[in-house]
Amino acid sequence: MYYLLGDFNLKNHEINKAVKYYLLDIRIHPERFDSWAGMALARTSQIDDRLRLCESKKSHHKFSDSGTERRAMAALACYKRALSIEADSVKLWIEYGSLAYWIQSMYSRKLMRKSKSIRGDELNIEAKQKQM
């Protein structure tokens, strides 16, 4: 019953309600693939919605500051659990891979920004040393 409510809410873009119902179903049926897969997709949708809102407000959204990183790790854990139950679900493997790639891209961009700022600081230090 909870699975059906979760699925209904996911399809109607009521993501928070969907997550709630999937959690309730997982407590009753911890081995149900559909609930774990639905939970993973719902959490991925939450992350996607959250980042789209933040990207439109400011271009330098910090991935780890808003809880998005924690949500992404929870979504990955749900994908792993679902795939441990039913490893031959090609569509879920694709979704899992897409999220993992997306997270890796976010970290890569974050590291590149950080290395550019470090390089800029090094140039400022060199310029100050030349002035002395």
C-alpha cells in the first residue's frame, strides 16, 4: 500500500511525500526492489530540483553547503541497495551511473575552482615579493 502511495506521489511530482511513503514501505518490506528504486529516483529528483533552483539564483552554488552532498550520498546508497536486490535492471544502472557521473563532475568543478583560487593567491604572493 505504501509503495503505491509513494509511486503515485512520485508521478505527480510530490517528491517529499513520495520519499516518506517509500520509507514506510521499506520498513515493512526491506527487500522490495521497487521501493528502493523509487526512493533512489525520488531522492535524485530532489537533488536535481534543489540544484536547478540554486543555479538560477547564483552561479557558484556550493555542493556540500546545502545538504545536497548528503542527499546525493543517500540517493547513491538507495541505488546500491536496489541493485543488490535486482542487479539486472539496466534502467536503474543507467540512472545510478548518471548520478555518480554528475556528482563526480560537481567535485571536479569544485576542485578546479579551488586550484584556480590557490594559483591566484600564489601569483599575488609572487607580486608582493617582487615589490619588496
